[in-house]
Amino acid sequence: MKLGCCLNMLGNSGDPVGRSYIGAAQKAGYDYVELPLAQVMELDRQGFDGLLEQLRESGICCRACNNFFPASVRLTGGDVRPGKVKDYLQRAVERASMLGAEVIVFGSSGAKNVPEGFDRKRAWEQIADTLRWADACTLAAGIRIAIEPLNRQESNIILNLTEGEELRRMAKVPSVRLLVDYYHFTMEAEETETLRKRMPEIAHVHFAEPEGRSFPERPKEQYERFFQILRAGGYDGLVSVEAYAKEPEQALRRAVFLREYFE
């Protein structure tokens, strides 16, 4: 397994990508950074080229992207515009590929939450269509899509691994797998047996201390049990800390103990 960090969780309105912490992540010993694709897409060409150069100079790579879609690109409801979605997908996957991403995380609650009163079956079909359109771009780029089940405080659809797997099977495209996020997994009180069953489909992992969605600071038995399931299931991919921190650089340094659970 490789340890990374989702930098947007450390950013602010002036730096929504979190690029100011690229150097700190490298110094703390992380293997890679995970960058928010929707926010990266807001950069003009000069800004994006500057981000690429910053990554090269820092010596740390971007191996994954989260925040696939902005809320302005609707994926469910009567306002879905397939042409707009496909255009965004093509441009976003191109940038993700240039960053070096191997995985794009599909949570995007703002884009896919079902409008009140809209037919939920139709919403599922719309999201599956999105994954099919995305696969047409990501498969050629060698990028996997990881469906991220969220918790009901953030989303009203795809709330657990079982629903994530149902969506994956609906889409029926080769690039789509599942993500398990320890924070959302805990918030939804999912059964560990469900994770064991879904391990063959897990392509990416997010991690945060559930209390305050914060950086983990010290070992806990709960963490060990979670990672034991990952190890037993043969997982050897990326693990990104996706958490908030009041003192980011200190939090980055403390959380590298998670590597103790990788072997």
C-alpha cells in the first residue's frame, strides 16, 4: 500500500486545490498527493501548468483525484445536459491524465444528489449513464473510476458499499470499481462483513478519524481492524488521508504512522 493525502481538505477559498501543502506532504514522507479535479478544472492554462511544474519540483506525484464533478454539472434530475457532462468529462480526464492520476474518485454529492420529487429509479439510471460516458474517456487513459459511497448527512444516494456495487453492476463498464472511505463507512455503521465481501472490487481507500473527520494522530484498535480486512483481502493500492486539520503541517507529520498497518 501507498500513503497519500487529499490536499483540498487542507485548502481554503484562496487555495481550493490545497497546492500550498504539496511541499509539506513531500517532507512529511507521503508517497503521493490526491488533488480535487473539480477545483483543478477551475485553473486557467497558466495556473494548471504552474501546478504541474510545482509537482515536478516537489518530487511528489499526484496518483489520484477526488471531487470528480462540480455541483454545476448536474448528473441527476431534469436539468441534466448530456453534452455538458460529456464535454466536462473529456476535459477533466485529460487533466487528470496529465497530473498522472491512476484513480478518479466519484463521490460528487453536489452533482449527483437527487432533487426532491425526482424519480429515484431514473436518477440511478442517469448516474449509471454518467459512468458509461466517463469510462469512454478513462479506459483509454488507463485511469480507474472509484465509486465513493458517502454518508446521509452529505448525500441522498449511494450511501454504502452495497449500493455502490449495485451502481457498478448497472454501469457494466470495465474502468469502474469501488472506494471505501473509513469516515463514511463508520458514519453509516456499515458491517465489516460487507467490506470483506466487496474487497475484490475495492480500488481505492480514503481514511480519516471519524471524530471531526480529522487526521488520525495515534494507533487505535478500530484502525487495525479496518486495515486487517484490507490486508486479508489482498489490497495493495493507495490509501489517502482525507481529513481536516487546524494545524495541517503538524497533522501531516503525525498521520504517517498509518503505514504501520500496511504490512
